[in-house]
Amino acid sequence: MPFVTKGGSHVRLQDLGDYSDGAGNVLFEGVSWAPVNGYSVTGTLELVTGHVYVVEIATGTGDVHFAKFGVDSMG
């Protein structure tokens, strides 16, 4: 199975679950915030088709930024 691994100690990953429509399209607009808890303890997540993932990135200045990505297919 494919997986994603965090790039450093300032990065956290979380699988928010299935956000796909019946046609297999990932619906990013379904995710508009990131929960405080539920981030991967190991820093590695298995990638699952249809799921949306949140990446939390802390900067050296104390700012926190977020990104999201989804998996629409695997081959």
C-alpha cells in the first residue's frame, strides 16, 4: 500500500476520511477545518482512495499553516 510520511518534527498528518462523491471525485470543499486531535503518532499514514488528508506545518516563528490533499486513484 502507498503511504505518506511527514517531512520533519514540525509537520503533523491526519486522515480525515472519505470525502468522495459517487463518481470517485475527491470533494475538498467538504474539509474546511482541521481537528485539534487525531494526528498520526508515527508520522506515517496509509493512503486510501477517496480520502482527504490534512497537513499541519509549524514554522519557527510560531505560526501554523495547513494544507490538504486527497487521493483520487492509485495505480
